Amino acid sequence: MQRPIEWRDFEAVQRDIETLKAAAAAAGAQHVFMTAASPGVVPLFLGNDYYPSQDAFMDALCAVMRREYEAIAAAGLQLQIDCPDLAMGRHFVDTDNAGFRKLAARYVELVNEATRNIPPEDMRLHVCWGNYEGPHHRDIPLREIVDIVLTARPASISIEAANPRHEHEWAVWRDVRLPEDKVLIRGVIDSTSNFIEHPELIAQRIVRYAEVAGRENVIAGSDCGFGTFAALPLIYPSIAWAKLRALVEGAELASRQLW
């Protein structure tokens, strides 16, 4: 039977929150974020067999996902909204880049509506072109969507920037002014390659961004998560940890250069 979208087991969200908080406490972590799918990415993978239009479908998803977002924020965790729909989503639609920009604006509208009760500083938004090792030669350029991305409410914006297809896009920030209320989380390690980045390379990437966006406005991060596909890790776990250690060392080198 076809029915409206609704939560069947919201307690699963609460269990995930408590599991993450317990793990963070055990590790002594002070700043913790928890990810959640954006209202726009869900329709890319789950079809609509009930609602009269795709717009109605997305509005329903927006209302349902709001509850998860607010639960994460209420638990004292920073909410990260994963939005591959804003970049990778270009591959899913039969339109040109101008048509996709209209769709991307709609995706951001959904994010802003779903998070209207959460302070921007308690959120981060992640944009990527798909966490997979592939050609990526048909990815929509960051320059084509960056103005739309910056209209999203979350104060921190996480964007892929370490892989060979998108590293050059640091230059976009020469021409695009980062709003005063935004922070840029720049990918400085690739989440699909088993190469372990050298700390000096990581430091160079951080400094390059700091020079165009301001040293107070840049946070070092990874391009994406290391566990995108269940039971199919792209990176061997010990290498993932080594890449993260290199990130820390590179950030320390960059901090000494910048301050």
C-alpha cells in the first residue's frame, strides 16, 4: 500500500546519537558533528510512488527530515547535512547547467526550511561530487554552483578540494567573497585514494586557502567520509587513520606559518 512518508522507527535516530556521544566521550573528543542526508539527496536514490509531483515529494521529505536534524542539534552535536545533490546531483538530471542551477537553488531552499529552527553556527553543509574513484570529467564546476551553495543557512561549508579533479578550484575563492558569517572547511586529504598525503602538501593546501579566504575562515578536513559504502571500504582502515594523522601534522605546520 502506498502511504505518505513518515518515521517508522525514530528511536533508531536517538540510538545513533547516543552511540556517537558515547564514542566521542570515550575518545575525549570535544567538537563532534553528526551527518544526516539532505532533503534533496534522498529523491536521487528513492523514487516517488505516492506524491502527485516531485516538488510535493521533496516538501514531504523536508518535513520528515526536520525532526532528525533538530534531534541531532538538540543533543549538542553539530549537524552536518550531506548535500551531494548540490554537485553530484547534476549527473541525475536531463538538463543543462543553467537548468541544474534552478534545481540546486530548490535543494538549498529545502535545507533552509528544514533547518529554520537551528542556529547556523550549529550546522555544517557538505558538498561533493560523489565519493567514488572515477573519471569525474563531467562534474559540474564549483564556479557554476558556489553562489547557490553560499545561500544555505549552515555557517560552515565543507567542499571537496583534494582530489585531482577539484583541487584547482581553490582559485574560485579569488573571485568569490566568502560571506562574513561563513567558514570554509576545505578538503585537504582525498577519501578515495590510498596515497597518504605528505603533511607539507597538506600545509600548502591550507595556506593557499587561507590566503584567499582569510586564515580565520578555513578549517582543514577530508574530501568526504571514509565509510561511504557499507561493507565496501575504499580506503584500508589503517591507511585512513594515517591520512588523518597527516592532516593533523599538516594543520600544525600551516598554523605555524599563518600565525
